[in-house]
Amino acid sequence: MNWFQKFMLICSGGNLHILRKTPSEWNKFSGIGGVILFTAVFASLSGGYALYTIFDNLWYAIGFGILWGLMIFNLDRYIVSSIKKTGTWGNQLIMAIPRLILATFLGIIISKPLELKIFEKEVNKQLNTIIQRNKTQLQAEMNARIMQQSGPFEQEKKQINTKIQEYQKAFDSAATELEKEILGTKTHLTSGKTGYGTNAKRKEILKQQRRTDLENYQKQIAPRLHYLDKEISKVYNNIETERAKTETAEDRFNGFAARLQALDELGKNSSVIAAASMFIMGLFICLEISPVLVKLISSVGPYDHLLDKTENDFRLYAKEKMEKGNTATDFRISKFRKDIESNSD
């Protein structure tokens, strides 16, 4: 065998010493080794891309991708090599079912990051939609919090402004009545005499009193209004600062979980993308379980007979050594007891 075929046989998880004695099995095991190798390569790309979306660091992604690929490679070799062809087909199937389930999960895990890369443009567009939706929801929540926290201050300020308007209205009314009194306009509150008479003087005094009341109240309430404005401004500033920080975090909403969410929403909104995603996942699941299926449906060959013979030889050898050891131990114990009895006599 050449070096490449030898490497494929090693990848298949077969016993190289036994395979050297069975050249007719080389092609089958080389094919299994190739599938395992390429599955590990895809797993490396998948794991590296997944980590790159999380940490945004190329070297970390390369290191993790290689480590993840080696782990999948070793796991697939173990899964395939642990299936024995000796025994009934039913027993082989029972042994293969847990391995098929594990291989299916591995196929799903490997396929998801690669799906994200394949649909990267669509996923990025959907991510922007999700970000804008989250910002809109965030703004609504912030507005509700502003109303809740500033509500008592706004209500008190409204009451104060209403009171100021009442004083202003009383002053304007007194000024209007004074003007009508001087002009001689007849109303139920004016005498109808033109000029600055006694009634006009009284209304002038009333006007000045209303002005004094308005100014005194404004002066009295000014510190309270300033406090209320300050508290309302503080509420707005605090929530605006929090909103800015949250929006900055939302702008960075492009991690692995966010992309999975975007891909899931794309699948719900588009039957084409959903079908394509299912086909890609099915492809990697088939790729992952194919070595197990090939090993399961293949007929018993020379390699399997030699492997069974080798394992049986080791079992017989171990049984023989155990029997010899037990017999030797029993003989020594019996001899020890006889020596004790002869010494006691």
C-alpha cells in the first residue's frame, strides 16, 4: 500500500496490522477513512467559523477549529471501529443505533455554523431587522419608564402651572375691567362713566393686588418649579444614558446565538430558505452517519474474520493464563496447608 492509502486506512479506525493481511479490504476501509477525514475537515471549518462569530479573533478560531476537527475525527474513528461485524444482523443493528443517534447529533452540530456562512448575507439583513425591532421595543420601554418615574413631578408641575394660570387670569380680568371702566363701557361690573373716577381707582387697586398675588406666588413657587424641572431632567438624562448604552449593545447583536435566531426567523418567513436549510442539515447528517451505515450494511470480510480470531486468541490466552494462575495458587495453598499439618503432628 502507498502512503496515502495507509493514511486513509488509519483514518478508518481499522487495525493496520490486520489490514496488511487483507488487501481485498483496503478499498472499503479507505473509503470509510476518507469520509471520516472529510467530516473532520468540515467540522473544523464549522467550529472555527462558530468561534470566530463569538470572539471575532482569527487565531482563536483557527486553534479551536483544529481542536474541534480532531475531536470529531477521533470520535468518528471510535464510532466506526466499535462496530463489530461478527454476530447476528439484529445484534449489529442494536449496537449501531446509539452510534447512529450520536452521529446524527454531530451532523446537526456541524451543519449549523456552515448554514450561517452559506446564508450569511440573508442572516446579516435579518439581524438588522432584529436590531431595529429591539431598538423600537427598547424605546417603548424607556418611554414607559420615563412616564412612570417623571409622572409625579410632571403632575405637580401641571398643578402649579394651573394655579399660575388662575392668578394670571384673575389679573387679566382685573386689567380688562379697569380698561372698560375708564372707557365708560357699561357692564354688570362697571359704572359706564368715562374717566378715571372712584370706581376706576378701586379697580386699579384690585388690579395691583392681582398683580402682587401673581408675582408673590411665582416668586414663592419658583424654587419648587426649579426642583421639579431638575428632577424631570435627571430622569430623562439617566434613561437616555441607559438607552445609549443599551443601543450600543444592540448594535453589537451579531453573535452566534443572534445569528441562529436570525436563521430561524428566515426559515419561518421563507419556505425556500427553510427547505435549503433542511437539505444542508440532511446532507451533513448523511455524511456523518455514512461510515456507520457502510460498516453496518457491508458483508463480513476477511478483516472481520481475522479481527474476531485475534480477539478470540487474546481471550483464550487470557483465560489460559488465568486458569494456570488459579491452579498454581490452589497448589501452593494446598501444599502450605499440608506443611502446617505435618509440623503440628
